[in-house]
Amino acid sequence: MPILALRSLNKRWGDTHVVRDLDLETREGEFVALLGPSGCGKSTTLRLIAGLEEPTSGAILLDGRDITDAPSARRGIAMVFQSYALFPHLTVAQNITFGLSVRGESRKAQAEKLARVAPLLGLGALLDRRPSQLSGGQQQRVALGRALIAEAPICLLDEPLSNLDAKLRAEMRSEIRALQRRLGLTMIFVTHDQTEAMSMADRVALLNAGRIEQFDTPETLYRRPASAFVARFIGSPPMNLLSPRDLGVFGEALPPTATVGLRPEDVRVVSGGLPGRVVEVEYLGADSVLSVDVGGPRIAVRLQGRPRLGAGAPVELGWDPEALHLFDAETGLRRQAAATPPHLKHVMAT
Ligand SMILES: Nc1ncnc2c1ncn2[C@@H]1O[C@H](COP(=O)(O)OP(=O)(O)OP(=O)(O)O)[C@@H](O)[C@H]1O
Ligand SMILES: [Mg+2]
């Protein structure tokens, strides 16, 4: 399977610098998620890879071969667009096989491939309909079918699940993942949904304003976020970001110029910890999220089940010293963790 590499890729539209010095290299048969907030340059990056836009500078390599100037159709890359752009006058079947017929594949080959792809996407009963007779989610699946049937070694997907309801979405996630593994495809999957990226991808590239903040496995993004931006973007509810002062005596040993990160799931209710008062309890079923006022800032705390603590209840919070993340307050970049003074260790770890 081919290896795709982006080297210092840049894209400007006039004054707007949309893609900035992007460096990224896939591994064989890898599922990469491009994750980031709206407008951060995800679709533009995919369109550059597909050859639908020209980069301002930088290079795109396929197995070491420079394809930066190669025409889109010659790249061996299939793409599912964010707006699915189906042909309204063609049936579902014709939409899916359109690319194959353009390439002059026999009717028999087309029918065989269609028979394989359609059931995977739950489109078997809809093949004779036209796009206007389909729901948004069904149209999205047709667009997906059109890319999968091409059997291109690299498949780019731009938010292919955004119009599906929660249940179908979860099903399609595992379908796409299974299909990708079975066919050994290299997939680049754009999403702004962290759960989707974390649950599907081998590695996640998190983009912020056209730059890669971090490109690593889901676990590393969660456990060792490279910046405060990553820390806030990955995890739900987001990581608490505080100044050492907010932690009172427990922040004394921490560098004053650091931003301290603490995941809601790493905070516990203890005795002898940081005092605060419960402001709000959000019950989610398996667990609950408490918002605790610690004298100004609030700390989100995730607890199992439904705690016997209502709004207004006084609590004390503790955490393992290892659970603290430190970021530079100015640059937002991760710093090495500082040692906890021994006299506080037992309190924080209770
Ligand atoms: N043809 C264009 N001309 C000028 N600006 C553009 C063009 N296409 C995109 N942009 C701008 O580039 C930025 C990135 O757009 P892009 O579509 O790549 O974002 P995205 O990350 O895919 O966002 P979303 O999650 O909303 O789809 C946006 O600010 C957008 O307005
Ligand atoms: Mg987009």
C-alpha cells in the first residue's frame, strides 16, 4: 500500500493562510484522522491531497514520487466530499458506479462490485431511487459507496458521517473501519468530532488554524497532550486548565508560569484536599460531572454513578500528582512535570 507524505505544505487564499507548513506521513494501510475545529483547514488539506487545489508551496509525495503537479485523476486517490455532490438525474446504482463506467469497466464487473458495496452500506433496497428520494444520511452513504467501489489504495473522507443519526453513525464507524482493514486501504478521515477520531484512527492529526498541533496515537493525545489546545480538544468534559494559584497550597510547588491541566476523571472527592463547593451536578447515567467552585475558578470532576452531593455541598478534591499536566502559560506547550514536595504527596494521593 502506498505511503502518502505531505512536506511543508502551504495554502493561501490571498491574505488568508489556511494550511501552514503541514508535515505528515502515513504508514502502510493506516487510518489517519484529521481532526480540528471548523475552519482550521481540514477540507482544504484533503483537496490538496486529491489534487483539487494547488498548494502555494510544499510537496505531496506518494511512495516517494512527487505528485504535487499530477492531475487529480492520475493520483489513484478516491475522495468522499463533505457536500456529497450526487448526480440528481442518475439512480443510486448509477451514481455509485459512475466512476467505473467512465473508466470503461464492463457492465458485469460494475454489477459485481456494486453487489459487494451496496449491502455494506445498507443501500441494497434503494438502488433504483434518485438522490432527491433519499434522506441526507442515505445520500451520504451513496457518496461513500462511490469512493469505496473505486478500490483506490488511498481513500479520503471528508466528514462522511456528519448527517447520520447517532445509532447509524456508530454502526458506520465500525463498518468503515472494518472495510478499511479488510481492503488494506490507507484512509484519511476528516472530522471535527473527537470521539470519531479517537475511536477510529490509528493516529490523529489535530489541526489548529492550519497547523498540526499534534500527530500521534489517540492514547498519546489523551495521555500526553503536546499543548493546552490538544488538552482541551481531546477528552470530555475537557481538561481543567488552572493556574497554580487556583490550587492553593497544592499549587505551591508548581512553577508559577505554568498552566496546570487536570482531567475531570483524575479528580476525586477526598478528605484533606482542596476545599470547594459543588455548583452543579450533571448526571449522565454511568457517571456524573460535578462543577466545583474552588474560590473563583471551577473544576469539573467526573465521578462514577450519581454522587450523594447536591449543589451547595462542601467538598475537598484530591488527585494523584502524576495526573497533573503542565503547560507553558505563554506558549501553551507541554512542559516536563515538576516533582511534588513529599509533605503534600499523601494528601493529594488519598
Ligand atoms: N476557495 C476559498 N477561497 C477563500 N477562502 C477559502 C476557500 N476555501 C476555504 N477557504 C477558507 O479557508 C479556511 C479553511 O477552510 P476549510 O474548508 O479547509 O475548513 P474545515 O476545517 O474543513 O472546516 P469545516 O469543519 O467547517 O468543514 C476557512 O477560513 C475558509 O473560509
Ligand atoms: Mg470542511
